[in-house]
Amino acid sequence: MVYKYDFLVIGSGIAGMSYALKVAHKGKVALICKTTLDEANTKFAQGGVASVTNLLVDNFDKHIEDTMIAGDFISDRAAVEKVVREAPSQIQELVKWGVNFDKKENGEFDLHREGGHSEFRILHHADDTGAEIQRGLMEAVRNNPNIDILEHHFAVEIITQHHLGVRITRRTPDIECYGAYVLNPTTQKIDTYLSKVTLMATGGTGAVYSTTTNPNIATGDGIAMVYRAKGKVKDMEFVQFHPTALYNPDETHPAYLITEAMRGYGGILRLPDGTEFMQKYDERLSLAPRDIVARAIDNEMKIHGLDHVCLDVTHKDPEETKHHFPNIYAKCLSIGIDITKEYIPVVPCAHYMCGGIQVNLDAESSIHRLYAVGECSCTGLHGGNRLASNSLIEAVVYADAAAKHSLHVIDEYEFNEKIPEWNDEGTMSNEEKVLIAQDMKEVNQIMSTYVGIVRSDLRLRRAWERLDLLYEETEDLFKRVKATKDICELRNMINTGYLITRCALERKESRGLHYILDYPKHAYDLKKK
């Protein structure tokens, strides 16, 4: 089947939905959801949204400087200024769409502070801000008659001149996107979705690691699709490992996140015997940026042979803790831990991709008519390391930029009627499904073992060689069988792992989230001060 939409949005988190809402008045929108509308990385964001709102103590320059410091000064300053200065107006957009942020009795926003921030500027909804944003946007999207929500649909490839028989290389200057091939769950056929404009908002890459705060669907689909289409990808070596996921071996995809706001609230990192350790690594202690805290925890675990460290809030008022973190309190209690009396066992795990599809200030990718927003994009905001709670605000600011730009140019575009339908010859056997499942586990093991928090050239080259073998095997299989969600996700995971590894090999320095033993940078050296 062939479908035509003015706007094709692939991904249903805060980036995809806010963009859809802003362009729907201009034409028909298809919102492609890999599973259900509510399952996106956005839902799992606990901490909140960073924005300067209390002008009595805070200002844009402070937020800009905090972001540049956290990003190890390789952030694109133009992108940083754009996000920080446009954040307040986008917060008002979210409120207009029905998102509720916690407020004090006097009506002002109740602001949190998180690691790397010099002021209290994190808007939140208890400790489930992402879920509240997702709820508000889903309600608005469902009530918009111009947006067709296509749940359990899976984008397989974006469509370019390549599908018309034109030879495309990474040096081709005028690659254009005409839509995407999308797997229909009911018919198990791949349909053709033609569009005037396509937005990639597929989220992150955490599922390529063994333990992640991301849902299972975070397999790097958008990044892999754009890379295969010869689009530009950047900064993939900068994988943020959240320092404090709940240590629970039975729950790894996703691991339960213990928000950074809990350390902003006064939580102290300790060894299981109660010893503090962050003073050895950074004067900001438990509120140092995430890359420093994650490496410190990783180092302490290795030194002492531990499988976790602890976060302590037992010195705080129990009722206040329950009020600020009701979901974390309930979650920990469900596994037998009363956080008002006991330490929370925590461990770093894959959390956020700072790199991705390279875009400009209008969210345009290197492929014409294709925009990328949210975690799958690389705006330059995060540089070497994302500042806490900058991701959600980046998504809405750049969704707004993409909407404004695409609305301005969409009348110049037509549907490309020459695109051929997908050739779906081939079948899939049960044995091959077993192979796919095993290969996914192998990708997880390779990435976690060799391309984790601390790296070396030897480990990275070993990962490269193993991923290359998996790539050859999987591409051969993909050519012979009927496309399914499982094999497409495996392809994307391998492509994503390859890109992370290749970018890590190319960066001959330790910078931000990329810490490599062969090229240590003295400022971030984990030797005892």
C-alpha cells in the first residue's frame, strides 16, 4: 500500500509529538509509533526540564555557562544559546498543551537543582516529569483531527534517490528524503509512506547495552536509518551513563532510574560500608556532572570489587523525601528497601546519546526534506556530556525550529510518485529468530564489555572486529528473508554499535563522556588527588 502525508513523523516522544502539534494545521500528519503512543524515552525521564524562570537569582548566562562546562567546552555555543534563551517560551507551550509542573503555594514553579547546575532551575512534576509531559502531549495529539496515530508500526528505511536506482555516496550533495518504508503489524507487509517532509524523532540508543534506563525500543533506529541513507552522523562516542540507576539484576531493560534530583535534594554517594568517596574526584562532590560521577563510581566498584555503590538520603526528613520522590520511594519499597532508613543501591548504566544525526539550528539534517529532533539528533548542545535536564527542553526547542522551517518551505515540495514499493520476497524460520535473539545479546555484551564508561584502543578494536562479523552475517540474512521488526532492530543495533565504536576510535583524547586509557586527559584522570 502507498500512503501520502504532508508530514511524516517517525517517533512519538516529546520531540515527535510537539512537532506534530505545531504543523498539523498546515496538512495531514502521520505519527509513526514503534509500539504504543506512550512508550518513549520521554516517559522515563524523572528529573525534569531545565529552564531559567526565577530571574531574581538565575539568568541565561549562568545556564549557558553551566551547559558549556558540562559539555567540556565542545558544545556548539550557538545551539546552547538557542536552547537556553528559547526555553521559557517553550515551557509556556507545554503548559498550554496541558502539562502540569509542580508549583509552590504562592504559584511560582517549585524548582529543583541537579548536578552541574549553579542554580535551582529544574521544573518538574514530582519524580515522574517525563510521564506527565507524555500524558499532556498524548491528550493533545489524540484530540487533533489532522494527526493520524499509527501504533505498532515500524519504520524500516527512509526513501531517497537510492530507491530510484541513483548511486548515492557520502559525498552526494543533494540527497533527498521522500518518505519511508514502514512495516504494518496487521498485514506484516511493508507499506510505502510518501511525504513532503519527514521528521526523525526515534529517541536513543541505550538498548545496545546490557543495562540501560532506556526502554527496549531504544535501538538507535533513526540514527542507523539515516547513516545507511548516507546522512551525516556526529559525536556518537559520547554515550552518557547515568550514575545512579537502581541496582536490581532482575531489571535491566529498562533499569529503574534514581533521578539526579535526589542528589540535588541532598543525597550522598557512599560505599556500602558508609564511606563517602566523591571528595577524591571533584570538589562538587555528589553534584559533579554525570560523566565525572559515573567514572568515579565505576572506579570505586573496580577498586573494591563491588557490584554497586549506595545513595544515602536517610539524613533527610522522611516525610519530605516521600513527598518529593513518591515513585522512587514506592519502587524501592517494592523490593524491600525503605529509602528513609536504608541506603539505595545504585550503579551506572547507559542512559543518553549525546551524538546522533547532525542537524543545523533549524533541525535540518544533511539530507534535504529530512529533519531530526530529540535524542536521535546531534544539535551540538550537549558537546561531550549532557547537562542534567537539558534533553527535554532541547527536544521542544528544536521541534519548534523544525516546525517553523518546514512550514516555511513545505509548499515547495511535491510527493515523489516514482518510488517503487518494497520487495518483500523471502520467509523467516523459527531457527533464524533464535539466531537474531542471540545476536542481540551478543551486541549487548560487546558494547558493555568493550565500549563502556572506561575504554581503551584494544577494547574498541576488539568490539569493532566482533561487530563487523555480526554485520556481515545480519546483512546476508536480511537480504534473504522477509523483513520483521526483530531483524530490523538487530541491524540498527549493530549499525549504532559500530558508529559508537568508530567515533570512539577516532577521538584520540579523553573528553567528556569519552574516557580512554590510551589518551588520558589530566583534568579528568581518576587518580586520587
